[in-house]
Amino acid sequence: MNIHKNARLTPWRREELALSIIEGRLSQALAAQAHGVSKRAGLWCWSMASIWR
């Protein structure tokens, strides 16, 4: 898989971010901070959740 050289997260790290929010372990802001991305990146969790269902 080609990962963009400026990408902050790989697909696996995005999944980890999304699961931490969906499962309620971290808030969107705390999960984003823990993964070194903006709070807006937490929106991935909702798009990924729709893919998983």
C-alpha cells in the first residue's frame, strides 16, 4: 500500500484512532492529541464506522 509521504496516520493508525473514540476510551480531542493530529481528524471515526457496518 502506498502511503502519502505527508500522511500523519496510516490506515491502521486511523482505525486505532476511530476505535478509541467509538468504544469510548477517549474523547475525540484526546484521541486526536494522542495520535498527533487535529481534532477534526476525529471525523474519520464516523466515516470508518459506516464502512465497517
